[in-house]
Amino acid sequence: MPKCTIDGREVEFQPGQNLIEVAKKVGVEIPYFCYHPGLSIVAQCRMCTVEIEKNPKLQTACSTPASDGMIVHTQSEKAKKNQRSVMEFLLVNHPLDCPICDKAGECDLQDNSYKFGDAYMRTSEDRRTYMDLDMGPVIKKNMNRCIHCTRCIRFGAEVAGIREMVAIQRGNNTEITTIDGRPLETEYAGNYSDICPTGSLTLKDFRFKKRAWFLKKTPTICEGCSRGCNMEIQHEGGQIYRSIPRENMEINQWWMCDEGRFNYRYTMEKDRIVEPRVVEAGASKRADWATAVAQARASVRGKKALVLIGSDLTQEEAQLIQQFAKQSLSGADVRHFGTPGIKSAGEDAAADKLLKRKSRTSNLHGVEKLGIGAFEGNTGAAEAVVVFRGGRAVLPEIKAGIWTVGIGVYHDSDSKKPGVILPGAAFSEKDGTVVNFQGKEQKLRRSVLPAGKSKLISEILALWTHQGVANKAGSKASVQAVTEGAV
Amino acid sequence: MSNLNFEQKQSAQSESGSIGGEPGGETLFIQHFKNDEARFLKYYHEKMAGYTALKKAFGMTPAAIVDEMKKSNLRGRGGAGFPTGIKWGFINDKTPFPRYLVCNADESEPGTFKDRDIMRYTPHLLIEGMVIGGYAISANVGYIYIRGEYTREAVLLDEAIEEAYAKGYLGKNIMGTGFDFDLTVHRGAGAYICGEETGLLNSLEGKRGEPRVKPPFPAQAGAFGKPTIVNNVETLANVPFIINRGGEWFSKLGRLERSGGTRLISVSGHVNKPGVYEIPAGSMTIRQIIYDLCGGMLNNGRLKAVIPGGSSAPVLTADEIDVIYDIDPLMKVNTMLGSAALMVVSEDQCVVKLIHRITKFYAHESCGQCTPCREGCHWMESIIERILHGKGREQDLALLADISDNIGGKTLCALGDAAAGPVASFVKKFKPDFEAYIRGGKHA
Amino acid sequence: MSKILSQKFYDEMKRLEPRYPTKVALLLPALHAAQRETSWLSPEVLEEVAAHVGIHPAQAREVASFYTMYNLKPVGKYHIKVCTNVACELRGADGLVKHCEKRLGIGLGQTTSDRRFTIHEEECLGACGTAPAMMLNDDYHEDLNVAKLDQILDQLP
């Protein structure tokens, strides 16, 4: 393997790797703004210049592939002076917005200025300013903060496949915009905020809500579709503030779609049912867990039951439900549902040219692996239907009167819902395993506790079977019953 | 209307003679300029090469043609001065197809106006040169990227091209050789940066004229991603002469080693006879050009400064004009020949205002991609403007010098260097003029 | 949507298309040809050009706004562009600009209220040997002085 030397450290590299990536291997940080491993190389910001022996001029590390025997100095006097000067040039026009800017604390400009720039200003000229135009519901643009790295333009053209983010004018007046206030059309607009190295493009959803350094970060998996993009839920004090993609070269590279990114919102909606509900005198009423579970059990006793399980639930939940159906519902049939029109994993396919899949739930492939068949739409001879779901699976049409119990995530605004509801945890509120379309098993990790009085499905099922046993025997036996899954 | 002006100008020029240097020095172009008949094919057949060079070229191998170009020591006439033969040699048998030959007719370097004369008076030299060039690098498609403002010249070029197509010098199976060559005039739309070869190629492709990262160079990936050679108008117009009379002859026309042929120089500013002149390369000093060729200083003014190579060239003072006007000698005194555009400044002109205008030009023309140029050019312009309005600070001159140092050599293309070099040179050589504003209370 | 540009425009595009390997390369010639008809490139015109060339309207706008010759705002019947770069400044462009502004009663970058004249300053036009120079629409006028400028403007229909 070829070798080069960076700041005195010898390092092996793959032919074609640029110096920024090679330097990372030996722990040398070369600062940059316009470079992004997922986008084309433009060598525009000039921040990553390094000194290479036998080369009279500084070279940009991003556009220079390492070569055998190359000797690189990233912190020579010449290289350091240029880093300071690029930072100075960028700050000539960049406004001192840090106290009011969302990006503070996770801002490339701040970080590079602190590490590689000077601590004083030599300019006394007025900063250039722009009039902002709106860009739609996802992204807030503040053009004054832009450092013209053009990552957003390249993302739009190369990844999102739509050249809607463009640069108009030229020189110091260059403005990056969607012209005439058009809203961004792409379904991947959230990524603009991820890649922007300053607070020029930020998420409207996150605006002014929380300082980045207060956020706790939990790695988990998106439940938006069967791709299972790796993501991170950022939360504090039991509330979710943001979710962003995590890098996974095999599944979602560096990106995620807006639907997945903002999916977490439903878990916090005010009309989410987070207390058990029972039917009383024909109306739906809140109740305590014991009452609700009792009513649920009563409503299926003696009837031929059908269990529908959303393919947005985890492997562990699905297995528990299979066991439950066998032992507590007299071997009721278990069928999965999720995306209208996509009945089986075989029908799942790419829904766009980037990440989205036709299956709008995360575990279609997983539940099928457990041998659960698809719900064809006909409840057949069933007299009672128990529907388990997370927040994504689309409720199928069920004949009125036979849908008795709903377990999982429901909203008041769901036009179809049963009288008895046992509220369950959403994807952000539990651990579990999901299987994506590539057959990869991935782990959900719990970020926050189940909302309100919601419980984990395992807890709900334990309650159900415990009541059954407790009715027949004492509490000791009921513990045994829980572990043995008795009726 | 402008023709009237030209006729008046013409008589003034022909009096002084347009041949410089030693008597009997041969000129290739100037005798045909200002002649409204010269652009027609009829004239070209009777008085000039008349596509005989093309015929001769078809009897040579491409490799032999490239060899002849190397012998000629023709150096690119656009400003970079890169040896043309070596450039053409970048395309060889292993280079994939298709290939393109592009003529850089974007002439926008302030002070330069010689390509304009070639295109409106002797366009067939350019066309013939391009067909030969196309044959030498096996390119079947050529483009002439002409700056948008040269509306009339683009029309005249199109007419000449039409004549050439009609006579079979362009198109399919030229002169029965089986070689095809199509030539299209592509108009720019007002951007100096499109004179930079990769900016030009992006503009040709229908994009913003922003320069590209090099490598890859145009010979590897140029127009539409294919191997391309980009040459200046004057460079290509010299090709028929080189083919007809040999590279060695051409090389000897020039007076210096490694600099063959004659040069078309554009002289403007405070001289009595501004205009295009043709001199053997390296045959005159700047002093001789100003006083012998161009009739001396306008209104007997005193010389203050000379900008030797278009506004991108660092300035020379009145004491520094005894240098030979060619590429290598000027480089030795830390300036450049560039596009051979000599601008002469008398003491009537405030040099601080002048460098302000120059810096304003670069700030206006900067494409905005890279940080030092985008921010630095505008910053320098603002500082000098502030100085002009009497609000200069003591540290501003050192600051200008440092900003210039931080831009030069650090940008994606040469526009940064073009902006930085002049500022540093004016600040260094005309410090008292700046200080008159900063300390002396002078006001614009 | 009904077309703004004439059949002549589309015929010209058809003539040029085989000369380039991509359709996008037609963009600069297309913008020139469109502006010849409509005098300035409105968002609707840009959209029509973009549709013909096969690009997003934003792309047409980003390219058009890069080049100074494309008018993205309406201009007067006579668009005067006076060069104020080095050689012309050395030969009196300043005075010419001031005279122009005074005579027309507008400043640089403005249009007269009767929409007849717009004046801009321009970068080097390549007429330095015959400085000072200006462009009036497509034509160059060189060797100017105040008297000649007045004469040129007086003779305009």
C-alpha cells in the first residue's frame, strides 16, 4: 500500500483518497467548509490548504489525492497564515449573530475560527447584507450568515436531484436562493440545514427551541419506511427537540428525508391518546389501567378473535404478540398491516431515486421473517379484532362493531378507532429490533419515557395475562403466569 | 458612425508607420488592419495565405505540425504565454475522442484590443488557423468564444465562416481529405472571468462562467468533459504563417530566445498615438514604444506610471521603463507582459483613483467562488475608497499589502493574483500619493 | 401557457442545436435571442427559455444573473453603457458620464421617466485605442467627447 507523511506521521492510504481523509487516519485535523465526502469537490473555501514539499504553492487538501512518498505539512507557518487569513476573510462580512443563532455550539465557522483563526478583527468596513426571501416550511434562510461554501447548491443538484437552490449574481454580491421566494420542492430539504456550516440554513422546526449544547443524543433508527435510516434523536428533560441523520454508508449515507426527520412530532401531539380509554354508556371515557384492561379482556372473551399487528412494531413486540395470540386469545390468527397497497415484503420497492421505500413502516421485512402473513382486508369470521400498532401503520378498514381493542399509538383525530384503547409506547420511547429491506437488523434505542400513562407493549400484555391469572389464582401464580404466558 | 472616426484615425496611424524595431522588420497583420476589404475571402486569396497553409498542413502528419509549432516558439498570446506547441502536444494518440478546439476570443483584459482587429479585419487567418489546429489535434468541432460586447465582430466572423463553408474550407471532407471541421461562434454575455479557460468552458456549456478546479486540465477534461485545447485569437491567427514558412523562420522573427514571431501590442492612455502596433517579439523597450512608436506623451505630459500588461500587471514607475517589452524580461522585474496591453499614465492622473478603479473592476468581475477573492477584492476596494474619501487610517497601507499577500497564490484561479498584484505594487511604489490622502487631508 | 417568444426564436434554436453536444449549451445563445425580442428577461421569459433548454427555471436565472449583458430588469429604448475602466478614465470618461447624467437627468443605473434612456457604467470594452468609448444598445461609439456624445444622442429617433 502506498504511504505518505503528514506532519511527520507516516500513513498508508488507498489510491485516490484525498489528503483530508488520509490526514484523519493519523488524527490530523485539516479544517474545511466546502468539502463534504458526499458531494463533489470544488476546492472553493480555500480553508484546507496545506504545504506539500516540492510544491511552491499551497494546495487544497480536498482536491489533492495522496501520492506515494508525498510529504505534507498542515501546520507550517505558510499553511497557518492562510488558515488565519481565510477565517479573517470570512468574518469580514459574516455577522456576529452567535448570541441569537441556532447554529451556535455546532457551527463549523465558530469551531474553525476558534481553532485556526485569529482573535481580533482588522476590518472597519460595513458588512454586506441581503434581503431574505422565504424558502418554504422546512428551512429558514439567513443569507447574511452565508459563507458561500455552495454545499447546499451541490446537495440540491447532485443528491436531491433538483437544481432549485442556486447562486444568483456574482462576486461579493452572490446570493444563494430559491428565486422569487419559491418554497423548496425537494422532500429532503432538512439535509440543507445539516450540511450548512453556518447558521445560514436552519430548521424552522427547531428554531429558538433549545441550545445545541443542552441536547442529549440517542442513536436510533427512523421508522418512516423500510430503509431504516440511521438517525439520532436529540432531547432534553424528557422532550424531543430534533432528529437528525447519522452516517451509515450502506443504508442512508449522510441523509434522511423530511418525512422521517419530522416523524417524531406525532409522538408529542396534544391529541395523542396517552391514557387508557373505555366505552361507557356508548361514549369513550378515560379510565385507569385495571379497568381498561378488564374491559378489553371482557370484550374478546368467548369470541373468535383476529389480531392485527402493525409492521411498525419491533421484532420483540411482534414475538410477544404472537405468543399472546396463541395463549391468551385461543390461537387467534395474527396478520400484519402497514402500508396500503404494499402487502408483502416482495411488493416493497424504492419509492424515489434516493432513500424512500414504498413500505411506510420500518419493520415489514422483520415481521414477515417471523412468519406473520399480511392482512388481506377481510376480517372473515372474526367477531373481535385486536389491533396493535405504532405511529405509522395505516389502520385498515374494519367492519364497525367488531373492532374491540386498540393497543399502541392512537390519536383522537384517528377517525377509525375502537372504544377500548390501551396506549402504547411510540418508537422513540422503547428499545427494540427492526429489520430493514436489506435484511439488516438494527436497534431502536429509547430516548424518552412513554408519554403520559402509556406503557410498553410487553407491560400491557403482562397486565392482560396477569389479570387473567389473578382472577383464577393468587399473585405468586400470576408472576409465573406472566413468564409462562398463560391465559 | 464609428467608421468615420476610424478613417480619421487611420491616416494618423499610417503616417507614423506601424512597424517597430529595426527597419525592414516584417509584419504579418498590421498592414491589413483598418482595411475594410481585408476580411473578405477574395482579399484573403489575393493578398494573404488564402488557405494555402491548410493545404500544406493536410500534407503533413499531425505530429509534424505539432513539431513545427514547437520549433516556432510561439507563446500563447492571451496572457499566460504558454508555449503553443507544447500545449497542442498534450493531445496524443492515447487521448480519447471526441476532442475540441476552442478559441478564446473573450478579450476583456482592460487595455487590450488587438484580437478585435484580427477578428474584424483578418478573420480568415483565425479560421484557417483553427482548421489546421483541429487537424493537428484531431478535433472535428471548434468554437470561437467571443465576448458578448463584440456584437459587430461576431457578425463579421459569422460572415467569414459562411464564406469558408461555401468554399469548402469548413464542413465535411475539407479539400477532399476526409477531414471534417465545424466551427461555431459562441457569444459570451459580459463576464471577464470567462477569459479564464475553464470559466470559458463552463460558459460554453451553458453554465455560470465559474472556473474549475485544476487538475483535471482542459486537455484531459475540457468542453463537455472531453479533451480540449483552448487558444487565444492571435495565437491561432499566427498558425497559417508558421505552417507556410516554417517554425524556425517564425522563431527567428522574435528577438529573444523562446519567444518567436511578432507581437500585436495595444497601447492606450496618455500617448499621442494610441492604437494597435506590431513589433517583433522582444524588439523594443517600453520607453521606445512610448516615445518612438506612439509619438510620446499626450500634451507633453510627464510620465508617472506604466501598466505594462493589462490591468492585471503590477505597475511600473517612470524610472522603470527601460525594460524590453516581452514575457521573460518583464517577469524579471516582477511584473508581466500579460496580454501586451500597455497603458500609459501621466502625472495628470491621480494614481490612487486609478488603482481604486482597477480594484473595483476585479471586485465586480470576481465570480465569487473562492473566499480570498470574493471577500478580499471587495475589502481592498472598500479600503481604497475610504482612503479616497479622506477617511484612511495609518494602518491601511500595511493592511492592503497584507490582504494582497493573502489573496495572491491562494485562489482557485488567476483573477485573485490579477487583483492582488497591482494593489501591492501601487501601494509600494506610490506610497506618497496614498499618504497625501491619509495624512495630507486630500479628498476625492 | 402561451408562448412569449416568436417562431423566429425557435427557428434559431433549431438551427443552433446540432452544433452542440448538449441542449444546455444553447442557454447563452437562447438568452441573447430572447432578449433581442423582449429587451429584458422577465421571469416568464426565463421560464420559457428554461423549458425549451430543459432546465429548472432557477437554473436559467442563476446563469442569466451571472452575466452583465442580460437585463433582468427593464431598460430604456436606448441603453447607454459608458466605459469607465482604466484607458477610458485616462481619456476623460468621468466627464462623459457626468455630462450624460446631467443631460438625461438621471444617475448611473437609472432609466428616464419616458423610458427612452438607461445609463450604466461599463467595464473595458476593448476600444482603449479610441477611448473614451461607449455602447449604445449593440453599437460601439468611440473617440468620444462631450460634443460627439450630444450629437449621437441628438440624432436618435
